[in-house]
Amino acid sequence: MAEQRFSGTDSYIATDDLKMAVNAAVTLERPILVKGEPGTGKTQLAVEIARSLDRPLLEWHIKSTTKAQQGLYEYDAVARLRDSQLGDQRVHDIGNYILRGKVWEAFESDVQPVLLIDEIDKADIEFPNDLLQELDRMEFFVYETKQLVRARHRPIIVITSNNEKELPDAFLRRCFFHYIKFPDQETMQAIVDVHFPGLKKALLREALNAFYKIRDVAGLKKKPSTSELLDWIKLLLAEDIPPEALKSDDKRTAIPPLYGALLKNEQDVHLFERLVFLDRRANPS
């Protein structure tokens, strides 16, 4: 178990409740299940925990086709068959065809690692349950080689989910849960300060005002995220957009410049255009 405590890093603004959640999961020796809007730093959290505690990081990014077994190991029977046909002497040791997964790598780490299981809800509904025993017992059996793999150190496990599907209750019971709330304006200002330390206050103020007003629009299919705000500010600086161009005191102003960094589908763009049009009709200048 880690003796150090996670307190954020100079490049990652962690709220007090997030720091408390990470340290609670480490103390309980349970995976921390992190949910939140896309772009709120769920995946980056694992990176920063590893950096803060000076631990190795192993990342397992889940896809719709990923199976739980792949995290443990895979047996490459095709390669063994090919080598046997070629007369390769490697075929006599089946261990040559066992491909270690990220969980196995984490279990064999010389020091306690951080294991990221990213976007677990992308996989089949049975995926979380298929990992229950291994993550509980910190061991698994390799049937092909009759080998029992035990964790040298219990990894700090960070599991992220975008809520694309419900996770099984049995799995949830074994996790410490934390929902990353979308940052308020004060926290967001601190996040932006980390990435753009020399940003003029006037531009930052107007950018944040415009950003949160966009997020507040009812009916948006996809609200802009933290990462998209950072991209937008980078573009505003690159194009030397003045703060005055972002002011939205007048509700009839058009969509902010370089809106493509914030609005990512035509429905939301059309929604904004309709709102601007309707407001102009209702309040002609």
C-alpha cells in the first residue's frame, strides 16, 4: 500500500473531494471508479497519480471488442501452429506463445504500479464481472503453462467510465466511486492558468464567460468540455482574437469566433443559429 498521498500535481488541478477519493481508494485497496463528462480529466487522473506518487503507469484502453481475458494474457495458437509447420524449436515451450496483458504486467511490477482501465463501459456488459475474481484475489491461473500469477504489489487501479452503459452491481460493490463534477468557473480559471500562465485576464474572463454561456444553452447535444475550452483558448491566442470579440452582453451576438473548437456537431451549430435569429427578430436593433 502506498505511503504517500495523492495531492494533485503542478499540471493537474485536483479538487479536495477528488484527492480525498483517490486516497480513500488507496487506503481501502479498492479500484477507484471515476465517472464524469468526457473531457473532465478522468483518464489524465491516472497519469497524474502515477506522476505524483512516482509509480509506473500501465494503461489498458478498452474498446468494444476487448475481452477481459486480454488483460490477463492471450495464447497465440496461430503463431505456434505456423512455427510448428516451419520446424521452429520454439514450439516445444508453450510459454513462448503466451502474450502478457496489462493486468499481468501490473501484477509483476517490482514496485506498486498505477493500472488504468480506461472506458470500461465500452466493452461487453460481462467484461467487468469477468475481472472480479482476479482484481479481488490479485491472482489468476495460466492454464496453458499451469502457472499461478500473483501480484507482487496490489496496484492502484483507476477505472474510468463515460456512462455509456450500466455496470454490474457486483462490480460496483468492489469499487470506490467518484464522480468528477464539471469544474466551476473558479476551478476552471485555475486549470486554464496551468496551461496558459501568461494569459491576459481580460481574455480569460471573456473566454470563460462565453464558454459557460454556451454550456448553459438548453438543448445542446454535446456540451463543450474542459479540453475543448483549452483548445479554443489556444486558437484565440494563435489568431490574436481580442477580448472584445468574445463579449456576449448582447444576446444577439453571433456564435463566438472559432466555435468549431467548442461545438462539435451540426445540430448544436444550427441550434445557436436559430437562437440568434429568433432573438434578432424579437429584439430588432
